Amino acid sequence: MSRVRAVHQFVPVLYPHDAVGGHTLAVQALLHELGYESEIFVEATHPAYAGRTRPYLDYGTGRGNGGGPGDLLLLHVASGTVQADFLNRRSEPLVVDYHNITPSSFFEPWELGAAHVQSWGRAQLVTLARRAVFGVADSGFNEVELRQVGFGATAVAPILVDPGGFAGEVDAGVGERLAAERSGAEWLFVGRVAPNKCQHDVVAAFALYRRLYDPGARLRLVGGPSAQAYWDAVAGYVAALGLEGAVELAGSVPEGAKAAYFANADVFVCLSEHEGFCVPLLEAWWWGVPVVAFAAAAVPETLGGAGVLLGDKSPARVAAAVDRVVRDARVRAGLVAAGRERLAGEFALERSRARFTAAIEQAIEAAA
């Protein structure tokens, strides 16, 4: 292969306030700094990014759309995508940036369409392992999966997140509402309402917490649905437990509103069974919200001791852990300090950029 002059990225969609989308833009900026041309090719893009992306089918068609010697292609993988099939038919060296694909088994009882997309993506990953010269993983957990499906050369580089970006302006109206509604401890979880994120387990633990420790507590679940049937089941569970006035299914909210939820929270409770990284843990640290989390998938790796990590998530265990965090000022202060230290150290943007730069250099060497 001739010398790499361009590293073009392929991502299915580019939308604001999306972790993979933000990472893609940050990678493009880094590649430009390193002296490489880099365009972003998509299936769909948000109007906010008009002019910053190109249709993926335009790649290699001329008119400055790349193709041929000197190009290295970087595909972001988080689900099944037609881009994988498109790139498998091309000859340019390919690198996969793996953000993890949720196993279809989580979605099969709830949303067959979503389950199909996930199983399709897992099958594509096996094919990509034969095609790609290198794999970059957001976490060691993700790297293990790459190795299991046949990737030979891999590296771990955390998703590029600027913690300073969490410092958005708080929506004053939402903040005032939350303050007015406060009658006890405020639980928070941020993430798509999806079977793998197990919001139903958070609701169960919260119900017991109100019964045993704090009858005035409230739970805020922020995030839109990934499976409508699962969303409906969670809402039905809340109603069946008589918690309709205490649990808010907020849906997808603007950044200012999300900032208000974090600013108002006393504890961030994550009981997910499958995460490839879990960016909201970093947001919780930035806002000084202590974390209680279930030890599954990449969560222990991302948390790294800067939170209460539970080996099981029985409602009694979770409720007791939250009570300790909320009531014990020393425990709470220690967790907040540990989170901010980890955010400023392990996940400082400069450190993550350096790790991603090293991974790209390894990929270019593998492509030579």
C-alpha cells in the first residue's frame, strides 16, 4: 500500500448529543491535526451537520470523494449497517472502531426488528474480522469481543469525550420544577430505555428503597425508547407498584434539561447488564453525583473504583447501597472526589486523544 494520506470515517448516522457521533467528530478533528485528510460518510445526518458529511455511496465515485491508494477507511460499529457490506466489497485497508453491539437476546422478547439489527451486526462483525487490518475498541471488554470473532491486531482507546462538554447551561425551568418536586432523595439514570439497560430493575430497587428508607424519594429515568414494548412494560410496572407520582419517565430531553436532572440528583443508579463503555458514568462524575452500579460488561472497567460496584442487584442490596451513599456524608464525599479524579485523569481528553493516536498509528502500520 502507498503512504496513507487520508483516513475517511464511516458512521451510520451523525446526530447531536450522541456518544458515537461526538466521538466521530472528535476523531476527525484529531486526524486533521495529525495531517490526514478525513471525510465523514454517512447513511443519514442531522440538519445541524449539514455540509459536514457525505453520503456513503458517494465514496470512491470521484469528485473528491476518495477511493484507492492512500486511503485508510475507519468504520464505526455499534449495530448492523449497510455500510459494513459496502466496505467489505472495497479494497482499501479497513479499520473497525468497535463501540459494542448489544446481543440480540436482550431485544428478542420485546422488539424483533431491533433484535434483527443487532444479530445482523454481530454476523457482520465476523465478516469484518476477516476484512479489517486492525480493530480499535472503546474498552477492554469490547476488545475481548473483537478477539473472540477473529480480529488479530487490536488496541483499546476510550471514546473521545470532552468532559468540558458536560458543562452545558442548566435549563432553569426544569431545574425549578425538580426543586419544587423534591421531597426526599433523588435517584437518576440516564440512558436509552432498553432491555439491556434494565430500567425495570432500577424501578424495583427504588420501590423497596421508598418502603424501607425514604418514602419521599423520586426516580428520574432520562432517555428515549429503544424498544417501545419495553418502555410500555416499564411504565406499566411503575403503575402496578403505585409509583406513578414518584417515578418520571422523562424520555429524550435537550441537553439543558439533562444538565438540570444531573444537577438535582443525589445518586446515579446503573443496573445495566450490557454496556460497551457507558458515557453517563462520566457525566455523573462531572456533576458530582455518586454512582451505584451493577458489575456487568464494561461498567467495572469504566467505573474503575470511582463508585459503589455491586456483585448482585437484588432490590435489597441496591436499596441499602443507595441509602449508605445518600446518608453517609463521608462516603458520599469520597465517591464524588474519586469520580472527579478519575474523570480528570484516566478520561482526560488529552489522554484519550493520545491513546487514540497510538491506535491509529498501529492501524496504519498494520495496513502497510
